[in-house]
Amino acid sequence: MHKHNPHNISIDNLTSKQKLFLKSTLIDIDNSCNKLFPSFSVFNDKEFSPGSHLIDSFSDQFYFHPHSLNIKKHIKNLNNIVFRASSNPSFSIVISDASINNHVAMSILYIHSYNRPVIKTIHKAVNVTTTEAKLFAIWCGINQAVGITNINHIVVIMDSLHTAKRIFDSLLHPYQIYSAAIFHELRDFFLKDTNNCIEFWNCPSKQKLPLHALVDKNSKSFDSIPIFPCKSS
């Protein structure tokens, strides 16, 4: 049997001293069935050079709008942007949410674009966290919005703005597979036109913004049957 070379981050490449510093369970990687993407390696210059980071290269093309102490003013501004977007063919509104019921996570999103049918997408998965489900919903929403003809302004409305900020975190974290997927969608979108941009608006569920309230209600009202032990969607 042909013996393949060990993967570049295999345990076999660690020195004895390096292994002593590891405090977690070791899981080796078989190079013949390696499924890690190069973009998740901090040594991959192409993907992780400062020039490729969204925050370094496109800082004027994305915006966050957290709700302030003056929540009424925030919701008024959000209503204004929704009204403006609903009558502008270059805008697309993505409302996303996720919840977990009986160990089953459901990601749901609605996409509203001028003079187009509403796009409704639902995904279910087991053995995932709420953060994973919400990032997945954002990913699906952006993926579909950037594919709509003549869209150059995307408005994402959600109830957990801190989750969206994971997209722009270049440090290693458990949700990097979703962040990297969204990263590539946004980078391509921004490169197409310097006028292309995306806004993330925080909308607390209790404020009952009509568009978000519907998505929030649907994300919490689904029936589920637990499935173990694999992850699927």
C-alpha cells in the first residue's frame, strides 16, 4: 500500500515539546481524506493577507446599526430604510432568524426586492448551535440577494447583530466555516462595484417590526422530531 505524506498540520509534524503544550484532545488528520479548506489555514497568505480582509479593503461598503438607548428612534430609522428599499429596484432586504426546538435548529429568511416575489427559504439541521444556524441564514440570504439582477444595496435585518460581526472576525473561531463562506460572497459583491454595500440592522424581537416579526414567529413555531446523532440540513 502506498504511504502518503502526512498533512502539513498533522500531529506527526509536531515536536515532542510542542505536543506537551497541547491541552485538548488530539485528533489526527489523514491526508487521503482531508476536507479542510486552505482558507482556514492562518498560514495561507492568499486568503489571510491583510489586503484580503473585508475590514481592511472594503471598510466603507458595510455598516452596522445596533439599537441604541433610544430604541424608538432606531426603529423609526429602520422603518424608513425599509420603506425606501421597498420602492427602490437596487435594494434587497434580507430578514433572517433562527431558533432551536427539540434539538432541531431552523434557519429562516425572507428576501424582499422591488417588484419581485418574496423569496422564502427554510433550512433545518440537528446538532448545531443557534449561532451556527443564524450565520447559515445570513449566508443563504446574502448568497441569494447578490444573485438578483441590479442589486447593489443589501439590508440585513436580524435580532443578533453580534452574530453578523463574526463575518468580519479574521481570528480563528468555531464558526469560521460560515464566516469564510459569507466573506467570499461579500468580497465578490464588493469587487463588482465600489458602490455596492451592505447594512446590518439590529431589530429586537419585542419591537414587533412587521417584516421581522413574521420571520421571528415562523422560526419559533415549527414542529420538529429530534434526529441523532449526525448533522444534516
